[in-house]
Amino acid sequence: MFVLIALSFVTALIGTLGGLGGAIILVPVLVVLGVEPIYAAPLGILSVAAGSLAAAPRHLDDGVVHHRLGVTLEIAASAGAVGGALLGGVVSATALSLLLAAVAVLAALSGIRRRGMRNLPRAEFSLEEPGEWPGTLSGAYRLSPTEIVPYSAERVPIGLVAMVASGVISGLAGIGGGFIKTPAMNQIMTVPVRVAAATSTFTVGITAAASLLVFSGQGRIDYRAGAAVIVGGVVGGTVGARLGRNLPPELTRRLLTAVLLIIAVILVVSA
Amino acid sequence: MTGADAGADGPADPDDGSWTTTHRDEMSEIEAEADAQRSDLDQLAGLGPKGDPDRRRANAGTVRPGDIVSAGPAPNHRIGRQRFLVVYLRVALVLAFLVGVVELVIPDEHRDRAGMVMVIVFVVAPAGRVLWLMVRWLRLGDWRFALIGLTLLAVVCTGLIVK
């Protein structure tokens, strides 16, 4: 049990440093260590739920979560997650391992991809209060003390399709899906990456809740192991968030990419 | 539904007779909030609903041409409005952590019950957040997004009945 606490602590720490959460490393590592994917997935989802909960107060204080956008997109993601969690019970362990490997590679690629700044600050908005605008999928966020960036979510239907995909993968593999949600919101829907990341963190908590209900009904949750994951994950995530302020983001992102690629290779070989 | 489409009608007009006199007083602060959040400059970017620019500017606490502006950031009047939500989520996190610790040390026969509590915390925390947002949006007259929130909760609840 102490091994699982330590593992959760380390994976949450590394995952938080890289901005992808701990489950994306925890689940593949558990599978590599011999845990069956259908039992590793619920543990990953518990880690996701804890991570989302831990990050929420900070994001609310920063005022960067677009709740209306998150709730709108989350309908698709939660539906996908319920479907994915149901499918997880019938998909073979080998297929799930290969899916995890593909997910790890995708997450690694999303980590190394450089994102240009699509939304620029506008002088006429410099006195606008940052936040979401009622009744819309638009808003503004503060880039610097004197710069306000307005934005508006575009191509919502395509974004919804991406959310369904992230939900299915999340329910199947037990990972958060933030590595799909954040780029989808940013690249497809032109939402600023900071808002997209915070909104995504809010939504993965709901996706995790939907999956947890299914896993609980199926009796797939090992509660003692889950408790170890939560205890290690909450502490690791908190330490990681503090360390992250002092480490260069580029270095941590590259380290995380390397770790994920190694895990993907091990998963493919073991599958 | 694009952002511009979504903002076509915006929150309900408080003078349309849909709210009672009793509600009018307690809603005045919310109306001011809704007004403050919409800038007349939205129209320049084609992002938001139309309205009286002078009234919004006054409500938003922004400055007019000729006013002296400091180099620092404009005060963010939204800070503190979600304080309840922040406290609620912090309490939920601490509760989840404590349940996790307890679950590691209690005997096996009580473990399943504690595990259920842990799952309930992780389900109720985000669901309660969505519920809080729905109530807030309803009070703002933003019924469309309140309905979307309700749909989301219904989708999450399907996890209870499918196995």
C-alpha cells in the first residue's frame, strides 16, 4: 500500500509539473507493473477527481474558468465518459494497453507542441473586468496588469465532437482527458490556452464523477487502493504545484514528454 | 452555437414584468453585476449583446475619457463573488483526503462504506458546483445556461443507472 501511495505521490508531482495531471502517468505505470487495465482505470479516475478538486480554488481565485463553456462542453464529455466506462468492461486488456500507449504518445505530442498566441490584448478592453460574459460563450482574461484579452468560443459543434472523444478515452482508460480538451478548446474553438486549461480542469472533475458512478456500480473500484491513490495524489499534486512555480515550464514539459514516450514503448512491448 | 449567437438575447430584462416586486430589490445587485459584465465595447468585437453604453460603463466601475487612470490593474469586482464555491471545494478536498486516510487505517469490514463516502464526495463536489452555478444563472435570468447545467447533471446521473 505504501508503494501505491509513493507511486501516486510521484506521478501526481510529475504530472502536475507538466500540467497534465497525475493519472496520465499513473494508469500506464500501474498497467506496466501488472495491474489489469480495467482495475487501473478507476484508480486513475480517482486521481483525476482529486486533482480537479485540488486545482479548483486556485482557478476560481484567478477568475480564468469559463463555467458556461465548461458546462456546455461537458455534456458531450460526460456522455462519452459513461459510454467509455461501460465499454471498459468488455474491451480486452491488450486493446486497453494499446489504447493507453496511444494516449501516452498523444499526450506527449500535445506537451511538446508549441502554441502561438491566437488571442491578443486589445486596448479598448483595457478597463474591462476579466471573466465570462453572462449569456454567452465569450469573455475576457487578464494577460498582464494592463492588458485584457477578449475571446469568444468558435466552432462549438466541432468542439463537442472532440469532447465526446475525450470522454470515451477518459472512461475507457481512466485518464483525465485534459490533454485532448485543452488543445481542442484552444486550437479549434480559439479559447486562450490559460482559460482552456482552467476550464478543462473544471470539466475533468465532472467527467470523473460520471465515470466513478459507473465504476462503482460495476464494482470495479478497489477502495483501499483508491484511498492510497488519493492520499498520495493530493499531497503530490500540492507539492508539484508549489515546485512548478520555481521550475522552467519548458524543462518540465520536456521531462514529462520523455517519461510518457518511455511508458508508451513499455506498454506496446508488454501488450 | 457560437459565442455571438449565444449572446444574442442575453439575460432577461428586469422590466419585462417577469419578476415580482419582492424579487426586484434583491435582484438589483445581480442586475448591476450582469450589466457590469457586458461591455459596450463587445459590439466592436461582435462578441456580446447590445445595450446602453453609458449605463454599463457606470455600473462596471470603469473610467470615462479624461479621468485619471493609474498604471495598476483595474479593480476586479468579481473577486469574492465565488468565495462560497472556493470554500465549498476546499472543504470537499479536505474531506476526501481525510476519508482516504481513514480508509487506509480502518478494518476491512468498514472499508467499503468509507469507500462509498469517498466516491460520494468526488461526485457531489462537482455536481454541487454545477448546481450552484445553475442557481446563480437562473437568478441572473440566464435560463438557457441553467438548462444546459440541468442537462449535464442528468447525463452524469445516468452513470447511476447503467452498469
